[in-house]
Amino acid sequence: MSLKEPPAEKFVTLKNGDVIAFEEYGDPNGVSVIFCHGWPSSRTMGELTHEAAQHVGVRILSPDRPGIRGSSFRPNRKLLDWPPVLREVADRLGLDRFHMLAISGGAPYAYAAAWAMPERVRTIAVVSGAPPIAELSDHSGLLKLYRWMLHCYGNYPNFSRCAFRLARPLLSLRPPRRTQPMLLKLLQPCDAEVLRDARAFDACFESQRQAWRASAIGVLADAEIYARPWGFALEDVDLPVSLWHGKLDRAFSFRVAEEVAKRLPNCTARFIADGGHYSTPIRNMRAILEDLIAI
């Protein structure tokens, strides 16, 4: 896996004085695609797209969400606060229309932008995507950790906030390289296989560490959005959606993804038989990008 050298940090200053930090990957003269990073994560998760984007002719723009890493914290933000921010970022960068790519926890943000800005967003691709969790009557298709977090958030919100603050010093540390094999043992074999590549491992987990290092409050605010109603229905997202999901995904079961696909009026779903949460985007990124910009 070939990744680019760490780029210089870039910023867009919004009308209200907030800043949104972003980085670029792929072909600087290519088709514009805005990348929505996962959770907990940050803009450098976009490194996973770099090599494929160069081959396909795609320019990836990967912003930190408000409160994440280099972007200004915005208290009490909701999911639907994101499209106006993205619209302003796109205006400042001279993007009239663009595609969107979301991995994991970036999915709600891509759906929200597609719903709110159909005149700007051409198509979206959602890979290993988070569903509308607040609408789920059955949480068995979610990772056990996520089920525990939802329980704490709903029943012990103060404990949940305290736990995030206490976790920050540990999760913001860079783990020694010798601990990588131990961490990989916690994952599905298909995910562990792709993450044995040190560069892929860093693209996934260094972006998480940097998010925690910047602010536990920002990571928590991002997390709370997943537990709340999105403010729109999936049935009203009428743009072309390319959905990719691994059948071995333990973060969000492919059964949950199947239900999401059924609700989207213009969705092409691809379920990868041997795909996990991480291996699905890493192994298939070139095909994902080719599919995204073909429409």
C-alpha cells in the first residue's frame, strides 16, 4: 500500500470565524470527492484513498468535522449542522459540484449532505457505514462496545462523559510498534490481514489517536450524534448511493446494512462475502472510487 507523505495542514475559515482543517489526497487535478472520516477518527484517515485516487484520477478532500483535531469545536452541534458547513467549505475551495465518500461513522454525514444539498452532491459511496442507530429497535447487529456506549449514554450520561475524559490520556498515546500484533488479534482475520501493513495500520489508528489527542470533548460530541435521530429519512435521500459492506463486518452487521439499502430509493449495494469492517474499504478502494465517479 502506497501512501503520500504527511501534507501541510490546510484550513478554511468560515464566516462565523470557525476553522475547518482538511488535507488532500490523490490527483490534485482529478474529479473532486469529499471524504467523510469514521469515528473516532480524523482527516488523515483519507490516506487510505491516496494510491487508488491517483490511479483513478480523483482529488480527495478530507476535512476534520467540527471539534475533531484541527477544526473548531462547535457546542451542541447536530448532524444537520454539517451540510451548511460543508457548503461553505466547498464554496471556499471553488467546488461547484462534487462526489462524497464515507467510511464507517462518516456515513451519516454523507447521507445528510446528499439530502440537504442535492444540487451540489453528485453521488455518494458509503463503505462499512453506520446506520441510523436511533431508529434501530434491535441493537444486536452493532459491535458490543457500541451497545455498551449506547446503554451508558441513555442511562448514565454523566458517567459516559467522564469515561471519555478519563480515556483520553491513554487513547492519545502512540502505542509501541511491538503491540500491533496484540491489537490485531482482537480483529476479524480478514481485517487483521490488511492491517498488518504498517502504513494501512497507521492510516486507520493514527487518525484515531490524533482525534483523541486534540480533544475528548470533540470526540464525545461526534459520538453523541450517532445516538440521536438524524433529522431526515433515508427514504428522502434520492441521489445515487453506492453501498459497500462486508458480510463479516462486526461493527455494523451486514443485515443492518441490507435494511439501509432497502430504504434508499436509488441504491446499488455490494456485499463482500469475505469483507470485514476495515478490509472492505482497503481492498476495494479503487473499485469504490471508479464506481463512485462513473455516474
